[in-house]
Amino acid sequence: MTASSSAAPVTAPGLSGPIDPARTYQVALARPAAAAGVRFKPRGDLTLRGDLLALLITENGADAVLAAEPR
């Protein structure tokens, strides 16, 4: 078994299932967060690809995201 197959899928508040890495999501942040060397602030419209959203949650915790909605 590989490490990637044993890892739990990443979910976000507002989603009924795991984050699809190839899909785009409209995201509302609860607080400033960083992922992939980019700092995000909790204001305005934020659209992220699923792989970046999953990374953001993994690195900052699920409480950094108020809601995520597929676009």
C-alpha cells in the first residue's frame, strides 16, 4: 500500500464529500492562511483549484476555511 492510498481524503466545510483536486471551488476563509508560498486573506471572492484548497487545509487546518462550494 502506498502512502497516498492510506491518507484520508481532505474535506472542507460545506462539501458533502472529499475535495476533487481537478475541480474549482469558491472559498470563504475564516482567517489568513498560506499554501504553496501564497498568503490568502479572508476577504473578497477567492477561487481555488481543489488541489490547492486541500493543501491549504492540510497546512493550516480545516478551521481556516468557513465554507467551500464547487463552481
